Amino acid sequence: DSVFSDETGEKWTLGFSSAVLTPEDISADTYYIAGYNTNNPATGVLDDMMAKAVYIDDNTGRGAVVICAIDCVGISRSDINDIRKLVIESGEIPSLKSINICATHTHSAVDTQGLWGSAFYSDGKNDEFMSTLKEKTAKAIIEAYKARKDGDLYFGTADAEGLQTDTRTPVDFDSTITSIRFAPSDNSADTYIINYACHAEMLGSKTNVISADFPAYMSKEINEKTGGANVIFLNG
């Protein structure tokens, strides 16, 4: 089959949903922060870890897709497949072509890869947290489908020159910000899908609080400037 279709649907359909992943017992249990140093347990929360999902259908009959971003440094294919299985076996979403799950790559969230425990040879993952993360992420995907609406889709790019730097040679990065905006026909809140290739590590290696880093505050700014738009950030 061709990657692109010569046919177009009569409308776009999109749904958005999100879930808070931050552990409620952050101060009662040990949760290691991933991305900088080992043996760095979280002492508090600056802003929440989130799972954000969009369901998109171009209504050509080829099936819809899901895009989901998790505020974490990285997530394994095995864990992603566990989330996919929960969604598929729920039977809630028909005619689903693909479930695409990625990490925002924040360096200030709970360890989801097991690489930042008490020492370099120890597993930093919390099994109960990972199980809850998978369940909440799967639920967010299902809720995105249930929240779907018809509307128009808009695409745009802008250059973000001066907002980032490459600290390692060779100096090579993409300064393009890409935005896909969905405007529902019922004039309810828009949804922005923002793509920007930048490490989410503004807080630095001495931080010991949970944070989704700059994607959280970019989302907050867009939300406030637009009067309530939903925002999902895709890295890379």
C-alpha cells in the first residue's frame, strides 16, 4: 500500500485526553529521578508527570491512529507493548491503525528505564509505579477516543533560532518548531500537537524534584494564551 492516500475524507476527527502520572506518595516512598545522576530520589514535585494522548482519524476508511506522549526520560518497547495490549484488549477503540507512544525525554521525572537507581548497577524502577503508569496511559488513550470531535486541521512551522544550543560537537540541531492545530467544529477547545527536537533538561543535574521540564510550561503558556487549548509535545 502507498504511504499516502490520493483520497481525502470529508472531515478530520480528533480527540484529546490526559492523565497525571505523578506518584501520590512521592514523599513516603523512594522514586529515583532519571536523566542526570544515580542515587537521586525525588523530594518533591515542581509540576506533574503526564501522559497525553490524541486520537486522529482522516476518515478515509484506512483507520485512525493514536499518538501518546509520556513525560519521562524514555520507555522500553516492552512497556509500550504492554500499554498497547491494554488498549487493544479493552475493545473500546475500533479500526485503529496504530498506537504510537513516545517519551518527552524530560530529565526530571521518575525513572522508567531502571538506569538511575541507588547506584549505576541497581534498578531504579518502581514496579508498582510502572504498572500504574501503563494503566493510566492506556486509559488516557481510550478517553481520547471517547472525546473525539469533527473539525479542521491546520499545519504550520516556525524557526526557533536562539532557543537551544548543542553542547557537544559536531554542533548540529534542527531549530524548527512544527505545530498541528485541530479546531473542533463545535468551537470547543483547540488541540495543539507541537513537535520540537530539544532535550527537555532545563532544570540541571542538581534538581531533585519531579518535573516535565519546559514542555509543561510551553503547554501552560499555549493554554493560557488560547483560552484553554489542549497541548501535546512530541520530541525529536
